[in-house]
Amino acid sequence: MIAQEAQYRDWMLAALTGDASAYRMLLEGLTRHLRSYYARRLDPGAAEDAVQETLIAIHVRRATYEPALPFTAWVYGIARYKLIDEYRRSKRHATVSLEEASDLFSHDATEVALARRDVSKLLAKLPPAKRQLVKDIKLDGVSVAEVAKRTGLSESAVKVTVHRAIKSLNDELVQNRENRDADR
Amino acid sequence: MRTDELIAQLTGNLDPIRKGTVVRTLSGAILLGLAGSILVMLTALGLRHDFAAAVISFGMWMKLAYTFALAAVGFWLVERVGRPGAEMTKPGLFLALPVLAIAVLAALQMSAPGANIPVLVLGHSSRVCAFLVALTALPTLAATFWALRRLAPTQLTLAGVGAGLFAGAAGAFVYSFHCTEGAAPFVGLWYTLGILLTAGIGGFLGRFLLRW
């Protein structure tokens, strides 16, 4: 039994009767699992799209959830289907092994929160303008086109800036690790 | 769109779901499909000429019971295959029960004294039976696919096979009103082949037609 099963199932049952606040908590919780699930399997841009597609599928197909069956298995079935769909669209030939639903739910909110804290510490090292770009695109899932429109930069400029910023952060991390290793 | 905006939008657009929505979607579509299959049987094939006499024959009721049982399990399969995460083994195993029953009946009929085995197995329509069953099933297959696309099948080939098994069995039920055969070996072999043929068609088409 997956730890979140009872809580998510309660929220889902409430949502099916029209309880919007339970539904919001459900979708927000699921988003965290879905992000980490797709991030481990897809390119960053495609991953956030897949999260949104899955949320929409959950919404549109919510009548197919049968309360007698585990809710986490239902969500996992949809998430896996959307992953295969994405592979098919990108013509990538990959096999999706028959993992368990637990694979989707093993990455929980605390882990994400800790990772977020680390990330925001790291981001603080960037100049504010760059920081905002990275945050919008890599963390909040805003599309490149939207950011370009808002900032007045071209799409490729946005992509290049984000790419360089990530690279500089990455170099810094490597540098830190080397310094630390040298100190020992 | 940002994901949190999407969530806000979905949350603001939340209608309560009535219980039994899936079964209603399926039943509605399937009733239409069955009407189509009956129309094919009545117009393209024709009601059997000895219908009045056949209504009280054992052979007729055996065919109806066999195909009805398969269609009932098939409906159950379709209902599950449209729900992500539902386990399929149990309804799959239940399919074996009617097949086993007709196999036993066929064996009894063939081992009866004076049984003419070639006639029991081949009847007079063995060459067309399976194809006509599949033909009769096509409108129901189309309707079942239409309904399944509104559910959430996640294993498309399996979903297509399930839809084909159901539609094949429903088609065979309807076809029973045209066909004058009444021997268990014939029904157990050729009707079953017709149902499997429909399941094969469904399995092949599922990948293409059931995407959502």
C-alpha cells in the first residue's frame, strides 16, 4: 500500500462530489509527484508539458476512477500512458517497463521541498534578471514563448541565457566539490 | 500556461460526477451498436426462415445462452479496460466458463450413440459462419470503440481485444437469429472463431483508434 493512498483517495472522492478545495489539494499534491516522475524520464520542456497533459487527463477522465480500486494505481495508469504517448510523439523508441504505482509516489513532498531550498540558495548566486528567467522556465514551467513575450527578448536569447546560467551554476557546483575534496 | 494556473482553472471547473457514469456511457453506445448489428442481420442476412419453430428448440437457446454469457463477461472486460489501473485477470478467466460449458456439451453430443460427427462439426454453413458473425458484430464494435475513447484505456491493444470479444459475442448473439445451426460442436467451434476474429480486428485497430 502506498503511503499517500488513503489521503489522495479521500480528496478524490470529495472532488467527485464537487469539493473544489479537496480537488486543489489533490492536484497540487499529484503535481509534485508527476514533476519528479517526468523529470526523470523526459527532457525538461517536455516534462512540464507532460505534467499538464496528465493533470488535464485526470480532470477530463475523472469519471473513470472507480472508488473500489486504488486511486494511486489509477493515477499511475494515466501518468504512464501519457509518458508512452510522449515517447510516441517524439518518435523515441523506449520501452516503459511495467513499474509499480509506487514508483510515481516514492518521491514525496519533503524531498521536493529540500531540493527547492537547495535550488533557491544556488539561484541566489545569479544576477536578478537571469535568476528570474531560470526560475520561470526551469521551476515554474512557464513556456519559453511566454517569457520571451514578457521580457521582450527573442526565444533563442531566452534559451541561450537560461542554458548559460545553468551551466555556470553547474560549474560552480563542480568547483565547490573539487575545492572540498582538495581540502580533505 | 503555468501549471499552477492550470490547476486553478481545473479546480474552478469542477462539476460533480454522477455515480455509474462509465456504465451509462458504455450502455448507451452499446445499445446503439446492437441496433446496428440487428439491422445488419435483418437486412443483409435475414431472420431464419423457421424462426417460429426454432424459438422453442434447444439449439437456439444454447446459442443464445453461450453468446450471452460471453457478451456479459465481455462487457465487464470493456468496463474495466476503460479504467486505468484496473486488474484484468479475473474477467479474463471468467471467459473460460462458457467456453468450457459448450466444450463439454459438444463432447457429449459427439459421443452420443449414432452421432454423425462431420455434420455436428461442419453443419452446412461452416465456411461463412465466422465471417458473418464478425460482419454482424461490426456496428457493435464501432460503438464500443466510440464509448471506450470517452473512458481512459491505457493499454490500447488489450482494450481493442476486449472490445472485440464483447462485440463479437454480442454479434454472435444477434447472428443466432439468422443461423439455423443448432449443434454444440458447430457453435463451440465456428461461433467462437467468429468472436475471436472480431477480437483480432479490435486488437489490431485498438492501437490506432483508441488513442486519447
